[in-house]
Amino acid sequence: MPPAPPSAAVAAMPAKGRRRVWFDLHSWVGLKLCVLMAFVCLTGTLAVFSHEIDWALHPQMRVSPGPQHASWGTMVGAVQRAHPDWTLNGLSAPKGPRSAAMASMKTGEGRLRFVWVDPYRGTVTGDTHWFNAQRFLRNTHRHLMMPVKFGVPIVSALSIALLVTLVTSLVIYKKWWRGFLSMPRPERQRRFWGDVHRLAGVWSLWFIALIAVTGGWYLVESLGGGAGGQPDVLPEQTADADAKVPTPITPAAIDRAIAQARSEWPGLEVRRLALSTRGLVIEGQAEAWLVRDRANALGFDPGGHAITGRRTAGDLDGHHRISEMADPLHFGTFGGLLTQVIWFVFGLLLTTLSLTGAYLYGLRVADVLRAAARRSGKSGAAA
């Protein structure tokens, strides 16, 4: 008879033997990738609060709350007056009540700078380099500072390892649902860290699944399965328009467009302005949940008089909707400070899982070596 296939052989094993196979797979994947996994998990965890880290490092980003907010046009005017030779690409709303609004500008030499504006007083507080803590953590977490076409697939492929460890853990940890309240036992070092590993794992099951699924989506995107660009809300620039000397969009045009946007779309919370020679794009949050600001947008002509296009998250197809959901779910930014804290805590647990798993494997190897040494010593004494 021909030999049975491996799957049949595994199925024919006793339950204890099958669980050992799953355990070996769990240990092998965890050990081989523990350092990379821990690094990616830690940088992703810190990236949850990357803006707050920059806020603490750069006084230009810190403001004191005032009685009222300056208009978007006032903030644009302040930026243009402070740096008349720079090109304003966009202006983003402050992240919190004590944070400055951020203008993205390009210098005359083509360098990118962030200019910070007090959203209450409409004054520029300073500018900073574009490569900040947020950019460092994003780049190291997303593609390990490697070229994007290589780094993103490598990092996002860790989602497969996460899924493997998730499935195998549910097989080898019998009646895992009873482990939510099982406190670590301090009798022995190996037992204690094993209990810590299992406790962190069982509480992190939902988070591991979420990060694995969103990471898997990033892998699909990096391999060519992305949703592509969204519908443009600005008209194509004609040859006649290219021949004209572009003029900056004025603060008055900004405020005029904002007023019209609020009239046409009362539910739109303006979060960002994108400026170009083609016109103005107003982006923000509306009725749909779990989308980035760009999912909702209104386009205006450079004078801020006429709406040239509208994009709503509710009209996106399923492919684009999944693409928009990935970032808010992966980084926990959709619920403000509360979800950021939750994602940070569980990110630390995921990092702990990687490190404790490798440590436990090392303890097991040490036990095996000590046992082998004892057997060798007894054999030598008997001889």
C-alpha cells in the first residue's frame, strides 16, 4: 500500500501527539521570528502615540486653549505671511485642545517642513523638520527603513506568522477560555513565565486576530491588490491653465469655501485642507465610521466659489471601504485617546508575548541540555 499522506499521519496520531506537533509548530514560528516580531510590535505600539511624543519634544506644537478658534483662512494667511517664499501644500486640524494645527510646506530648495499654527490665536508658533518621531516610528514599523517595495511585504508577511501562532495556541492550550483569570504561579521561573505568556495570550486573542487581518490586508496591497486611487474631486488641469502663472489660494477664498462646505454638507467635520494650483480640497469626517479623512471630500475652484466634486465614504465600493478601514483599526485612532490607550496596552502585551515565548523556548533548551549532561555523567560513572 502507498504511504499515507502527512495529514493522514497526523490525524492518526493520539491526541497528545497531535498537540505536540502543533506545539512544535507554534514554538518554531515564534522562535524564528521572535526578534523581528517583537521589534515590529514595539515600534507599532509606540507609533500609536507618535504624535504625542512629538508634541512633548517640540514646543512649537504646544498651545494654550483660547476662548474661540481662528478660522481656517486666518491660519492659512498666518502661514503664508510667515513664509511667503514657501509653497503651502496642506493644513491639518490640531489633534487635541493643546495642539497646534500643522501646515505642510515646501521650501524654495524643495525641502518639506511642518509649520505650526496656534488654532485659537491664528499665529505661527514655529516650524520643524518633516522627519520627526512620528515619521521614524512609521517608517521603521511599516518597512524597517528599507525600500518600500521590499520592506512592506516583509513586515506585513508577519501577519501570516501571527495567524499561525494564534491558531496553534488555541489547539495546544486546552480549555483556553478558563485562562482569563488564571494568575501566574511564582513557584518556578519556567512555570511563572509560562503562565505570564498564556495569560497575556488569552487576553490578546482578539487583538492578535485584528492585527493579523489588517496586516494581511497590507500584504495584499503591497503585492498589487490595493484598491487604487479614489475619485478625484478637482477638474483636470488644461494646457491653458498650465501656461498661467499660479496664484496662491487666498485666506478669503479658504473661508468662503469652508462656509459653503458647511452649508452644503452640515455633517462634515473639516479636518484637513489640500491646496494646489487646481483648487482646494476640503477633507474630514462625516457619517461613515472607520475611515480616513480623505474618504470624505469636497473640491473647490481656486477662488472658493464653486464646488467641483464631492466624495463620500458611503459611496465607496467594498474594496475602497476595506482599504479605508485598515489604518483606523490597525492603529486604534478611530476612538480618540480611549482606543489609543487600549491599542497601546495590547501592543505591549503582543510585544511581551514575542519575548516571553523566546525566553521559554530558551529555558526548555537549557533543561534538555542539563538532562543530557546528567545522563552522560551517569553513563560515564557506570562505565
